Amino acid sequence: MNSRLKWMVVSVIFSAVFAGGTALFVTDWALHRHGEGHAHDHVETDFHAWMHEHLDITPEQHAILEPIEAEFEQQRTRLRNDIRTAGLEVAEAIAEANVNDARLKAALERLNKSQGELQRMTLEHFFAMKRYLRPAQAKKLLEWTHDSLAREH
């Protein structure tokens, strides 16, 4: 492989790893922390606390939403671990300077698949929760989600 093509492939790989790290960071931040515009007294408040503080969740809603949140957190943790593992595998393959290695390609596929699954699952989680909220609560949740993601871009 000529050097120009090799550098192009390495650039694409680094871009994929960087994008994965960014997706992981944004997802974690959007779900578990929010900036000063939402926090008032608490710069870092987890999403669960924000939801109860700002959406006036009723005990009935809490009973419905709690298992949804717990399941999402379990899946999110699994996917974050998958992303970290695939990222490390990509880094190891890059360190070996073997750009066309099957191991590198497999690690990139796992990384991309896990990133996409995490993004899809995050959106599905928000929409699943929205079903159990009153219209005003759902509007606040969607505004917070929009603002949290838009602030990162």
C-alpha cells in the first residue's frame, strides 16, 4: 500500500475513534449531567435528579419510569464498556501499524455498531419515558434533551 493511502486510512481510523469518544462523552453528559443553564445550584446533577426536580414526577409516574431508567442504565453501561473495549482494540491495531489487519476492521465494526446502538437506544429511552409524561413534562424533557445535545455541538 502506498504511503498516501496508508495515511488516509489511518486518518479515517483516528476520526472513527475520535467520533466514538465524542459520542460516548455526549451521551454520558446528556443523560447524567447538565450545564449551568439547567442546574441552577448544581452544575453536575444526574438526569434522574433533574427529572424529579424539574418535571414534578408523580409517585405513579416514578413507579412506571424507574424500571425503564434501570434497564436503560444497565444497557448503557454494557454499551459504554463495549465502546471502550473496541476503542482499545483499534488503538492496539494502530500501534502495530497494520492498517489492513482483519483485527482492526473487526474492532472498527464493533466500535461503530456499539456507538450506533447507544445513540439509538438513548433516543428510544427518551421517547419511551415521554409516553408516561404529561404534555408539559414531555415538552420540558424534549427541550432539555435538545439543549443538552445542541450545547455540545
